Amino acid sequence: MKWKFWQVEEPAEPLAVEEPAVPDPEPEPEPAPAAVVEPEPRPEPEPSESEPEPEPEPEPKVPAQISLTIDEAKGVIKEAGGDVIQVGFLASAYRRQFQEDPQSAETAASRKKLRELVGQRLKDRGLLASDGVLELRD
């Protein structure tokens, strides 16, 4: 393969971009002072004593303890706009461990990890008090 090189005869110069000439802004003539008429102040309506102010709605109380099944917890988190993918993975791992040996330490550890994750997701969404407790039912 042969390489061909071209020689540049004239030096490259950047293109000059012509900017449109902007005319000088003309100063606006000052308006002649006219008779300034101030609007009459409107009388503020006095609060009537017959209409009590509406009481603010009490904020919904966040529960301190919740007892849910895994599927109920996933549904609640999903309704609140949370992501349940990780919960689903841990739930399937827990169910698999539970089927193999319900009394094993791995099953207990898997359930604990799942419970902590679901509890954290509920707390993040404001569905469980920050010091709340989640109980997973079977």
C-alpha cells in the first residue's frame, strides 16, 4: 500500500465571521411628568368571627409496627413508587432456603436480611416509623 501525501500550497486561515453591525440603542425620551393620581387604598376586609379558620389536617401517623407477608410488602413498596427488584431476589433466595431446610441458620440469616431490607424500603418511603419494626409473616 502506498501512502500519498499532499502538499499544502497556501497556509490555512480561519474564516472571518462577519457580525452584523448592531445600531447604538437610542435613549428613550423621558415622559413628561403628568399629574400622578394615587389609587385610593382599598379597605382590607375584616376577618369575620363567624367563619372560623379551617384547622390544618393532621398528618397521617406512621405506624411503628407492621406485619406483612412478603408479597404484601412488595405490593406496598411498589405502590409507593419504590423498587422491589432487590426485595424479589432476596425473597426468592429465602424461599429456596426455606424449602431446603426450614430450621437452618442460612434460612434464618436469609429471612433476617430480607426483613431488614423490606423494613428499610418502607422507612425510606415513609410507610414505617424510623424506629419502627417489621414482622414478616409466612
